[in-house]
Amino acid sequence: MLAPAARKRQESPTGAGRRRFVFLLLDRFTMLSFAGAIEPLRIANRVIGHEAYTWVLAGEGGVTSTCSNGASFRLDIGLDEIEREDTVLVCGGIDVQQATTKPVLNWLRREARRGVNIGGLCTGAYTLAKAGLLDGKRATIHWENQDSFLEEFEDVKLTKSVFVVDGNRMSTAGGTASIDLMLKIIAQDHGEDIANTVADTLIYTSIRTDQDIQRLSIPTRIGVRHPKLGQVIQMMEANIEDPISPAELATHVGMSTRQLERLFRRYLSRSPKRYYMELRLQKARNLLMQTDMSVINVALACGFASPSHFSKCYRAHYQTTPYRERGSHGTPSIATPRLSF
């Protein structure tokens, strides 16, 4: 990377003035999402040649905030009143329900009433939704948190996009999605050339838009590129609450049930019925750990006709009962997913 003096400065074609971001660091926030948002701003300043972006770190108490990997950050401000022209980015992470305190919610609602632009990074979208700031708006959150989010916030138009900008509300799916959002903002403020130079400096070779979905394609995820297998799995994932029989699945893709069985055995080493069951149980586990839904309602949401059948299947797969699973994790919360960054 070139030293600042050696880097060629680029003029901002829009003539945008200085813009300040307020990063609200919730307890146990995710570092990667935070870094993915703040670093493009720092690099944009170097590319442009002046301090086009500034930022402050805020948090409840105004002293320090600790992220999920244990690193602590000194805060600049507490939950103080900010400028209307500021942009707030709520950085969420592990146990976001516990981190979403009444003072945080009251602060966000107050600033929203004053017209401040507000976004949520990683599970920060949960905090925005809890404050009522996403009602009637499009939003996104990491794919492992989507089931529980949908159950709690029916008035939010949840998408599977990498990031979403809807008016003065923003949200990202976590991980490197923060980079894509910030590149979009930089492009709007200072032009595509500046944003592309920032991406090059980050060695970020594939800039995503809000039209890109966050999960890998089914063939990539399962490591198999068989069109009919992909179609069947897509149907399974879209019909968890009301499972489709193997015979119906086979008919839909123009196969016999026996051919479908052979296809799953060959590529996934399990029957279609077993694979479908694993998908349903995975969703059930997410709901048990991330919501306060009753075990009965979790069972129904995942296509089980009775709690006893659900409990039997759950125990066979996870070696524990749904009740013990929930009890071992204490108060249900939206946790940072295993694969979330």
C-alpha cells in the first residue's frame, strides 16, 4: 500500500462536505462488522485527500465497550444528543437482546424523531426493530437470525439481501456486508471512482449491491451441482412449516420417488426424508435459542404435528430434549450465528 504522500489524490465530483458517523457499540458487538464499516471511511479520507468522514464511538455508560472476541474499545461519548446530520450505525453481536437495553432504545427513538439516519450492522437490525424504527421498512439480518426475527417483527419487510437501504434506515447481514454498504455510501457522496479506489485498496474485488443475497447458492453450499437436487432442496427450505412429501417433490422435478431417493443417497449420503428432517430441526434449534416461543409453537412452526413427536426427533438428532436445550442456554436470545462474523 502506498504511503499517504505517494498516493494520488482524487477529487470528489459531488463536492460533498464532511460527514460524521456515530458508531453505537452494543455489548459484545462483532468486530468484523464494525471494522468493515470504519475502515472504508478511513481509506476514503486518504483517497480524497482531506477529512471527508469523521466518526465517534458511543455506548451506554460512555466509558468502554467490549466486542465478542474480548477486545475493548474506549468510547468517545455516552448516549448523548448528537447532530441531526450525523449517521448512527448500531453495531450488534452476541446476545443482542440483552444488549438492547431501555436506555439504548430510548436514545435511538429520540434521535430517530429528530430525523437522524440510523443503520444496524450485524444483529444491530434487531435493536432497530425493537425500537420500532424498521416498521413498514425493508431490512436484512444474518440468515441464521432470520427465522427468529420474522417471528418477533411481523411489521418489518425482511429480505435476504447483503444490505438494505430504505429511506433513512439501513441494515446489513453481518460480516463483510458492512464494506458493501459503506462503499455504496461513499459512491453516493463522492462518486463511483472514489468508491472503487477504496475497494481496490481493501483488496475487495467483488463489490456487492443490495440486489445480492447473503447466502451461497445451494450447489455451492452442498458441494454438488445437480440442477434437480438443487430444486428439491430449495423447495424443502421454502416449506418448513408445511413439509412436502418425497413423492410430491419428485413429481415437481420430473422424477420418480425411487430416483429421488437414489439422487440424495448418491450425493448427500442420506434419504430425502432425513435431509428434510435435519433442515426442520435446525430451524427449530434456532427458534428455541433465539426466541421466547413456546416449545409447542416451535414444533408447529417446523412442521411437527405434536410436541411428543418433535421432542423424540429432536432428541435423536441433538441428544437432548427441546426443553433441556432451551434451559441450558438460559434466557433465549438472538446470538451471533456460528458462521456470522
